[in-house]
Amino acid sequence: GMWTSSLAVHRIARLAADGDASRVTKIESKFMAPVLPKAKLVVDVAVVGKRAGKSVVRADVRDEAGVVVVQTTAEIAAPSTSYVFPGQGVQHAGMGMDAYERSKAARAVWDEADAVCRAHHGFSLVDVVKNNPRELYVRGERLVHPDGVLFLTQLTQVSLAVMAVADVAELRERGLFVDGGPFAGHSLGEYSALAAVPAVMPLAGVVDIVYE
């Protein structure tokens, strides 16, 4: 039983952790059926879930009749992961809207930021990102840009910072965010990094600061 269990762990480390056994952080084996001497065993390894950035991996050890004799579940830490947030210049119309449609967590961030922009600054952030109009009136002031108002600094920076927070929220929602990983940002990305990862300021504060 110990040998069979260790065989399953070895296969998990080799196939799911690139041979790095130090990334195997949790192991649980269940002995399901007896194994007779000289029985031939087959090990199937599959990723069955994600939890806080770790992969949840299961190895089923089967005998020649296909009966699972040992089932081993392990958690595999992600490879070294860093989060880097860009500055102004990567904006484009519709950015972040795929996440808005598929993720409740991302949508909640965008909707909260949109409400703040409407209440504090007089425009709809979601409309700016989705439609990128060439002209926009904000509290009586006419804003215009030949490539669309998303390319005006104050609107670019709000959009990028909010997208960063929304993207990290979706990663957390899906169990893919690696806690404890280093993070950094360039220029505006410094605000994005601080708002998205350790959340050192509320979303409303981020929106107001980068807009101003």
C-alpha cells in the first residue's frame, strides 16, 4: 500500500509539477481495494480543480480489471508567478468587456466603478470603454479625441486601473490567483497594482485619484 501510494505521488510530481516535488504541498491517499501480488497497475493523473492558484490533481491507480485500488489527491503550487501592470498606452475599445460578460466578480468591479464615475465625474465608464465615442460632454465640458475619448489621459487611466482590479477579481473568483506572488506596475500601473493585489485603497478612491 505504501509503495502504491508513493507511486501515485511520484507520477503526480512528474506529470503535474514538472518533476519538482517541492511544489506538491498536500497529499491524501485513499485505499479503495486490495492489490494482489504481481498485479499490473496503471496510474491515471488529471487536474480536477483549482484552489488559490494551486492545481488540485488526482491520481487513480487501477488494476488490470479497471478497479481503482488507490486514489491520491494532491495540491500543486503554481510555478513562481509575478503580476505586472502596464502603464498608459495599452488601451483599446472594448478592453475588459469579455471578462465583464463572463465573470460576476469582474462585472461587479466595472459596475461599481461605473457608478462612481457617474456620481463623481458625470460620465459612464462602461459606455466609454464599450463604445469609445469621439466626443463626450462631462459636466458641460466637451471632450474630444480623433481616436475616441478612451484615448484621453483621464479616461484612459481610469479604464486601465479598473480593468486591472476587475481582472484580478476574476482570477480570484476562478481560484487562479497565486497569493503571495510579487507584483509591480509601471507609471499608472503602480496604482493598478496597489489597487488590484493588496487592495490598499477602495475602488472609488482609485477611480477618483487616477481621474484627477
